[in-house]
Amino acid sequence: MRETDLTSEESRRFEVWAFGGGKGGTGKSALAASVGFQLSRLGKRVVLVDADFGGANLHTCLGVAAPARSLLDLVRAGGTVADEYAHATPYPNLRLIGGRVDEGAGGLPVGWAARLSTALRALPVDLVVLDLGAGVGPETVEVMNLADLKVMVSVPEPSSIENVVSLLRSLCLQRLVQRLPSNEVRRRLQAVQSGEAAMRVRSVGDMLREIEAVDPSLLGAARALIEEMAITLVTNQVRDDADRKFGAQTAAVVRRHFGLPMSYAGFVHHDDAVWRTLRRGKMFMVDASRSRAAEDIRRLARNLLQRADQSPVF
């Protein structure tokens, strides 16, 4: 591909992807780093962003030192130019905006999420890959809702379904609260985000009924806001055939019972090569490039590009 093809605004298909999950320990950061690396190998200009406020470790997955300036520094400075925070890595086409490991996200300025979205989308790249913190904290949900493609990372355990659904519920409620043009509807939805009222709103259908009770004319807009969300599931640390089926089954449960159009992108096998290379401070996809998990990552990256309606560059 010619350099002019890479930089042409007409041919550029910009995407922001976010890797999140309802719990820690799923290997989400290593997965985000590995997918970002593989995308860069396919010719995409990629910036990895550590958006795990206060628990940053994405740099360790790349085998590099923590950058001097972090995403939190950008957010707190109130700027909209992220390029100067994107540090080079040893790998072509791949840069990193690191996170802070010494503090949480307390005291973020008003309007930080909108400014962050503007800054990320102004980056001169093809893809921004966000590694989010675990759980359903407000900052995590806020950043995930900025992404064009939301990648839910789970492990093949029954509790993962509950964790994934909890994050999906928070994402949908926040999206509706922020975008529906009715103060009364927003107050109604905010009331069911926590407390006793939360028990009656467990699915998209429940949310729509809450909206209908206040303003039926907004039902169409609410459905459109939910249906346009691009959400896919990845199962990590798969060990056997039952585990391999878990992700597709979980996505089907979410579609049927939660009412959200979730797709399934694939799985990555449990592989001791991953933790061995991370323990040595190496990049897994380089140090163990012939492992089974590395092959899974290469297949997953292709699947995610197809899910985002992009074509790999070979």
C-alpha cells in the first residue's frame, strides 16, 4: 500500500476500540496489547491507550517502561491534543499512551470524557485501542461508551455472565441518560442506576418500559441508541471444548435475555507461554509468536477487523 493511501482522509476508516470486562483477572490488558500489536503487523497505525485509571499495566504487556506522561495527565490538563502523549514503542506502527500506577481517577475535570473523545479521534492513526479498568466504575463506563467497538472480555466461568451483564446494563443506562432529550426520562433512569429501583431494571426491555412510562414518544430513539451499539464478546483462557463453546453460548444468552445485539468474536486458549513471557518483561506476541495463544490472537484480530467493517492490510 502506498503512503498516500495510508494518509488519505477519503480512504481512512477510523475506529476506537475498548477492551473491558466486569471483573479483574481475565487477562484483558495482555489481550488488548496483543491485539493492538497484531493490528500494527497488519499495517494499521495503532495507538494503545491505558485507560485503567490508577491500575495501569499496559506498558508491562508491551515489555516497555511506563511513559513519563500519562492519560490522566492529558485528561487533567484539559487538552484535546493527544498525539504528544503517544510514545513510540519498539514495534513499527504501534504507539502507547500510558496510564498512572500511583493514583486513581479522583478529581477529573468537568467535561473530561468529551475532550478525551475529541483528542483520541484527532490522532493521526487508523485505530485506537483502549484498555479499561475492571468493573463498572463511572470512569470505566464513561470511556467505554466513547468507543465505536466495545469488546467484552470474559473467562469461561458462570460468574462471567453476571459480570458482563452488569457492565452492559451500566453502559446502556449511561448512554440513554446522556443522549435522550428529556430531563424527566433522564431522572427516571438515573434513579434506577442504584438503590431499590435498580432491582426492577435488569434488561433493555426493562429500560424501555421505564422510558415508556414517562414519554412513549422517545421509545424509537431509545431503541436506536441501543441497537447501534457495536458490542462483541471474547473468551480468554479457554482450556477445553466446553470452554470453547462458552463464549457463543454467553452471547446468545445476552441477546435472548438482556435484549442487546451482542456478537461473538472468538476465544484465546490458556497458554503458559503468556504468563512466562510477561514475567520476563517481554512482549508475548514477539517472544512466543509460535504459541497456540499467539495464533488465536492473529485469528481474533482478523475477526475484530471484520466486525468493525474493516479489511486487513497484508
